[in-house]
Amino acid sequence: MSVIASFDTIAAALLFLTDFFECAMDTLQTSPLGAVFDIDDTMLSSYDSTTIQPVKLLWDLCGRLGLKRYIVTARPEMALSDGETNESFTVTELQAHGIEGWDQLYMMPYQEYKRCRGNAAPYKERVRRRIKEQENDGQPLLVNIGDQWGDMTIDPERLYNQHGNDQVCVGYFDDTAVVGVKLPCM
């Protein structure tokens, strides 16, 4: 686990990633490529339910490059009070913000959500491994992006202690992705 670079803004980190993608696409042409995105405070702001525009641009770029796009969220699979499911609510919310065309949406099983006590790192790591093995021929995904260290690695505390939560960090955090992008916590 190591941070390659840190940035003051999401836009600066994503500019760096754009260059990285160009190099990686030339080098990894024969490997299946994919990207994993978190939702809350990564693609959508939990504060005011707006799109985080630089991440939306990255989402769109991954689509144009032909990468498979996966959404892995700690939002639980569950029924809501009005008879709707959290999955249908989430899909409607994403589509309302122009986030469409994902290959798979993974939501945390409700029983696991109740037990996790806010630590979604084991769930997210397990899903990234499943995607790597079942969808990506055992090859690491090209990029993993989220706002929590637990979105990046099974051992988030060590990186939090080293780098905090305020910067955008790009690095190699586990063997499920070539590069991870840890956004600042909002």
C-alpha cells in the first residue's frame, strides 16, 4: 500500500488520472479493464444531493474508453417505508444525475449492513475481489475511486493515520486495482 501522489483538488487528481489512463490503455490493451465507483460523497454529495462533477467526468471518460463500470456502495439492500426498495431509489437517484450505463450495482446485504457498525471495508474489499476474479479474468481493475480509506483497502486505519482524510490521494492500495483514488471526506 502506498500513495503515489496527493492533490489539493479532485480536479487536479483527475487530470493526473486522465494521463494515467492514456498510458494504461496503450499498455493494457489485451486485459479486461474496469472501474469501481462509490456513490455517497464520491459521485453524489450526501450534503446536498448534487453530482460531484469531476467524478462524473471520470465516470463518463471510463464509459468512452470502454471500461466496465461498477458501483460498490455500503447502501443497504432493503425495502423502504413507501414500498419502494433502496435499490430502486438509488437507481432513480443516479439516473437523475446522469449517472447511467453501469455494468453492475452492488449494494450491501441488509444483515451485513446492520452488523458492520460503519466499517464497510470488508464488504467492499470482498466485492472488488469478486469483480476482479469473475468479471476481470483475475486481473486488477484499472481504477477504484471513493471518499473513505475503507473504499480502498481492508486496512483503512493505517492509511488514515498516515494521510488523514483531507487530501485527494492516488496510489496503489491493494491488488484489486492498478490505482486507487481516495477523495477527501466531506
